[in-house]
Amino acid sequence: MIDVSHPVLSIRRQCDLLGLWRSSFYYQPAVESPENLLLMRLIDEQYLKTPFYGRRRMSAHLERLGDAVNPKRVGRLMSIMGLRAIYPQPKTSLSGLHHKVYPYLLRDLAIVRPNQVWSADITYIPMRAGFMYLVAIIDWFSRYVLAWRLSNTLDSRFCCEVLEIAFAQVRPAIFNSDQGVQFTAQACTDRLEQAGVRISMDGRGRAFDNIFIERLWRSVKYEEVYLHDYETVLALEAGLERYFSFYNKERPHQALGYRVPTEVHFAQS
């Protein structure tokens, strides 16, 4: 749908008219061998069910499925996917971090209104011939997805971009994320502090500190990504655009009294 040699309309303008981010036109999915892509899909599906599986348990799981894969290879693939086993870790592991460690502010906090707490996270998205990464920001109270973005690399740039998209709407009181390098990058934390937002970070190895967005990933993958097996980034982006619109405006949530996120978010904001 994009004509790179159009005499009048630039690529930027054509993307604007189609409602697409210009960067998505240039993105190509990250690639691995077909065998590794299959293993990564199986790992991803199992990780949604058992996020406490490390490389050894995941290797044993794959072996039961008929794929004998050594734990070293599984560990490499999980690292590429940005997955790590969730389990309690000793506090001594914090000493090696090279970023400021912010406290977890949500323990015993009553979430009573929209934009009181936002959460952000990144997940791996399998494709037919590669994979992408998806970042999203969700409101804890309403489960409303404020912004999302795709990237073919795990860097902090697209996390800062999705933050700006969300900030164009409103600012939260607290912004919660894990301690991954994407959200602990100084560019992101500086932007939050400049906006007067309190920063909260999950404890290392804590499974439920960011539970709402983990549930979002499960819904996105089982209700959209796994069903369609997207071949191109443009098709994936269009599919996610439709899904997040459905998720926000049509999909009822039991925790919201079977109302939809848009209704709850804007009724009380």
C-alpha cells in the first residue's frame, strides 16, 4: 500500500494517511532459523503458563514434547526473547545493577481511580518468519491500554516513544515497570521525573508485581497473535491495532463488573 516512488506523497505522509507509524514501514522482523523459531514459539506458549520455568525446566518440557534441546540453547533463546524465570532471588543480586533502583510503591496500595498507576512491559511476539517485540502501557484501575509500540530490537528507544504517546493523553501519579534495562534507561526515568511522575519498580524475581500487564500479554497472544500467525510487520501492526481497539472498547472484564476498559477509564477520569 506504500508507494516509495510516489511523485507527490512522501512515505511519511502515506503512513499518516494509512494510520501507520512510519517506522513500521522500515521494520523487518528479527530472524532465527526455522527450527529455533519453532522452539521459541513453544517456549513462549509455556512461559505464559509457567513463568517460573528456567532453562533447565523449559528444556525438560521441550523434551517431553519430542524436542531434545540442551539447557544452554534454551537459555540463549530465552535471552533473545527477553524471558527470565520468575523466582525469589537474594538481595545480594542487586549490587551488580548499574542503574538507580526505585522502590516498589504498589504494595498494599488501594487503586481507586484511573491514571493513579500505569504499568509498562515488553513481550516477545512470534511471526511466521521471525519475531518482534511489543511494549504497552496499561492503566491498573481500568485495564485500559493507553499506548503500544512494536520494535525489532530490545532497546530503550521504543519504550521512550510509547511513553510519549501515553503522555500526550494524560500523566499518571505512579509509573510501574520491571527492572529491565529498557525502562531503567536514564532517558526514560528522566522523562518520568521531569513529568512529576513517581517511579515504581518491581522487586527482582517477584511474579505478581506487574500482574495486570502479564495478563494482558496472555490475552493478546491467545486471542490474536497465535490465531493469525502473521507474516509481515505491517499485517501484525494492523492486527494489533484492531485487537487493542477491541480490547479497550468491546472486551468485557470480569474484574470490571463485565464493563469494558474505555467505559471505566473515561467514566471516572
